[in-house]
Amino acid sequence: MFVNKSEAHERVLNAVEDIRCCCEIGDDFHQWSDIAASSIQAFLEDLTNEQLDDTCGAFVEYIEETASENLNLAQGIREALTICLNEMIDYIGSVPDTDEDSETDDDDYYRETAYYAAAIHEALKTLKNMNMGGNKNE
């Protein structure tokens, strides 16, 4: 069973609790995933690259463990997290390339943003390739 092992796990459990309060999770997940995405967004704001990566990993773990007990909830969380991460990528936009040896504040900002975007893209790839209930991308 999914337990609070770290700050990332705590974020996931808090987000899921918020989703349970805001959404009728017994309904088809397509009906509540947009609202759930907003709940998840609140728990992903202002995270560092490492925290975002850890939290997305904890979400994937939660989804995998929940799928055997409540496939609708697992699919809803996966879809909501996907919506949330896509919105984050849209907000970030394109990030210009920087010189690794550069020391300007702008270059540091763009480098950090590029790492953040890469973490989001990796999480989206993982979510897309998840096997739930025997079928990919249900």
C-alpha cells in the first residue's frame, strides 16, 4: 500500500485527498479529471527540479498501486497529472539554448528552466507509457 515515505509521497497523498474532497471520483474519470488537475497543480507549484521529479515518480507509484483496486481513480489521477504537466509545459514555452560555461543570471535561469522542462517531459513520457489494466493509454 502507498504510504508516506517522503515529502513527495506526502504531496501525492495530500493531492489525492484534495481530489477526493473536490471530485465525485465514483463518476467516470473523464468527468472530473480537469478539476483534479487543478488540485494537483497546487501541490506542484514552486517545486525544484528534483522535487518535481520525485513527486511525479511518487504519483506514478500511486497510480500503479491504485490501478488494481480502483482503475477509474488511477486513470483519473493519470489523466489529471498529464493535463497539469502539459499546462506547465505550455506556460514555460520554449527555452533558448545556453552556453554551459556562461555565468550570466539569464543563462542560469534558462538552464534551470530547461532542466525543469526536461523533468516534465520525462514524467509525461512515463505517464503515456504506463500499462494499466493490461492496456496502454486507456
